[in-house]
Amino acid sequence: MKEFHLERHVVVKRSLAEVFEFFSNPANLQQLTPPWIQFNIVGSSTDDVQVGTLIDYKLKVRGLPLRWRSIISEWDPPRSFVDEQVRGPYRMWHHTHTFEETADGVRVGDIVRYAVPGGPLFEGLVERIAVGPDVRKIFDYRIERLAEIFGE
């Protein structure tokens, strides 16, 4: 299984506590997701996010309805957390969220490792033609939205 990697970072002029609190609420994920994905949270296993929290989503990718379940596998407030796909469109999805105080505000980071369907013969093609461009658009949108939400 070939693994792909994406990183995005943005600095927002807010406190670390405020930024982490925003990310601690799964409902805010919808604000960071492009509307063309038609993303909706349909359930969470806990009221507060913590290690082991399962979150269920419905979304559309290229018009195809999908269900996605992720688990919070690491939780280190206010510095980082990790969500991983339990069930969904990827062969593997591991998303590290980082938060670092800087002189200019908080540096918010997304580090994503993922694998696509298609097997060894086709996974490179699937990633290059379909999945990679979509993932980059989604995270570019996320960076723009964070700057808007936090008043950049």
C-alpha cells in the first residue's frame, strides 16, 4: 500500500486556547469543509472529544454518497490531536492536527497521511488524477476558511 502525504499550515491571530477550543468541537468541522462535499456529522460516541471518540459523517465525493467513521486516536490539548479513518473512502487516513503558539499567533497545521483504493497497479494513477487534487482542494479551502473565521 503506497502512502501519500499532504501538509498545510496557517497562522491565525488568536489565542491557543481559543483556536484549540474551536477544533475541539466536531460541529465546527462542517465550517472548514467545502460545500461541494455536502459534509454532515451524523453522530458522535461522546459529548466531549477525547481519545476513543468515534465520529460518523455523511458526505459526497464526486457525486457519490459516502459514509465515513473516524476515531480520535490521540488527544493532547492544546497542542495536537489525531483522527484516523475507521471506515470510509480511503484505504488509510491519518490526520494530525497541530497547534503552536508563535509571536504572530497560533500556527495551525494539518499533516495528512493517506492511501487510496486501486491496489499497487492503479493507486498512483487514482491519487494523481482524482484523490490527490480533491484532497489538496479540500485543505486549501480549509486554510482559506480558517483565515476568514479567525479574521485574517
